[in-house]
Amino acid sequence: MVGLPLKGGCMCGALRYEMSMPPVMIYNCHCTNCQKISGAAFNTSVIVAEAALRFTTGEPARVEWVSDTGTTRCGLFCGACGTRIVNGGDPSTGVYSLRAGTLDDTSWVQPVGDTFTSSAQPWVTFIEGGLRAERQALDYAPFIAAYRAQGRF
Ligand SMILES: [Zn+2]
Ligand SMILES: [Zn+2]
């Protein structure tokens, strides 16, 4: 079992955070936004309630943009070293997508599937036996259920 709070931070240590609730779900997102933001093939998204995330050291810098669906999204990052902690957040729903690699302990992280597979790099291997969505999942309930079934918390 994984203990709470979960802890993590940026590369330089100016930003530290704690998460008081277990993630809602974890999956790999291959959308072009995630590819740009991470500079990598995909982002491992740890979906958390905004209310569960608290910065214990430092104040994150913030970037905002309007998504394809017209909602305002925000990202939180370290102003000193540039590490992005919150990949994307939707202030209207109170849900954040946290970047898995910023957790101190990532040994328990197991994504349940892949989203935006239509824009995935051709050499990427998807999660074996995992859930898949060509774009955004129309219904995240199966992702949430699969994550709960891992029984890590
Ligand atoms: Zn930093
Ligand atoms: Zn994405």
C-alpha cells in the first residue's frame, strides 16, 4: 500500500508539494499538447483533485491557455528551474493533471492505459492489456475503475 500524503517537487527543490488524497486515475496521454509541454513522446498523467494538492515550499508560476474545447486550462511550474508540476489543470472542474515524474517515489505508478493514441509516436508501445482512446476518452469511468482495481491506496 502507498502511504499518504504523496510528496514530490521540482528538480531544484524550490517547489515542494504534498497530495492528501489518492489519485483519481493515471494514464499516458499522447496528445500534441502533452508532447509539446513535456518535450517527450507522451505525458504520464496523475489525475488529482485540485483540493488535494498543496505546495509546502515555494509558490508555483502559472501559465494559462484556452483548450480546443474552449475551456481555460492552467499549468503550474517552478519559476526557478522550469519543472512543470501540473501539466494541465481545469479550474472550472477543479481537476489537475500532475506529471508523474515529479513524485519523489514513482515505483508504484502504473498507468491504466493510453489516450490520444491517434497522435502517438509510431515507435511507442502502449500499455499491455490497457485501456485505449484514440482521442480524449469519451467516458473516463473505465479508467477510474481500472485504477481503483490496482488497490494501491
Ligand atoms: Zn525548481
Ligand atoms: Zn495530453
